[in-house]
Amino acid sequence: MLSIHNLTFQGLGPFAFEVADGECVAIQGASGTGKSLLLRAIADLDPNAGDVRLDGVAREAFTGPQWRRRVGYLATDAGWWRPRVGDHFADWSAVEADVEAFGLPPDCRDWEVARLSTGERQRLALLRMLGGGPKVLLLDEPTSALDEATTHAVEARIERQREAGCPVVWVTHDAAQARRVALRRFTLRDGELQAG
């Protein structure tokens, strides 16, 4: 379970909510309301204050790298720091089965990152994160650059993570997607998370 209490950052909050094992919570809201900042604060990537716990253990009990291995954060446009796709994966075999389902050819690990489209970067960044075995997923618009078929493939893959007990926080501007992937939905408005 992911528990967030009294979380504040950049003048926003306090925020408080919990995501049970195997639950997906969707967060919507207008651009610029702080949805991405909320995910980054939970992942402890930006300055923040409050109590964030994973399975009852406080975030402060972990080093930054330990926390981020457990609490996987996927940015809308994730970073790439090496020239070749495969250089970003510790174990390509851990994601190989998902590559084709995501509409990518098996040899994409040999591609230069510079040749990737926005949608290819988005799918490969998700696979890279999943390959690390996170216990929680924080997803910031993970399908914003994808067509309908690939969006559904990504949703199905994330659903498998959820069914395996992984809590998921999913930021999306797509109301239909929010209804598909999450039983609980929040709107971030005026610095507050409002249910519904």
C-alpha cells in the first residue's frame, strides 16, 4: 500500500490519499495544476514535506535510489542518457516478451535513441521502468503519444502489474481512459484533490 499524508510541495497541498495493493487511482485536472509535481513529490524527486509510506515503511527509511527502485516514476517524456536503446536496460530479457505487444520490433534494443519517435520513447521508457521491478507505479500520461491500439496494449500491461498487487497512480487528461483504468478518480483543482 502507498500512503500519502500531509504532502506539500511548491506551495501546493497538503495532500492525503492511499492506494491499496492492486488498486489504480487516476488523477485528472487542467494543465499546470500540479499533477506532475505531485507524482515527482511522491517519488521524492523534488523538494517536499510530509509523510509518504510504502507498506507502512516511511520513505525516509530508504535511500533515494532504494525508494525510486520501489516507487517507479514514469515522466511524460522520460530521459535518455546513452546513445543506444539497449544500453538503458539492465536486463533486456525481462521486457522482451512485452516489446512485440507494444508494437515494437525485437531489434529495437539496437536502435539509436536519436531515431526514436515520441511514442517509441514513451513505450520503451515504460518497459525500462517495468524491467526494474517497481512495487508502485507513478505514471504521468504514459499513453499521450500513442495510437488507440497501442494505448490499449499499454493499459493491458499496466493492468497485469495491478493484478499482481502493484498500486498505480495514473495521471491522464483522457476522461475515458481514467474510467477504464481506475475505480477511484480524483481531479486536482485549486491545489486540492477532489474525488470524482
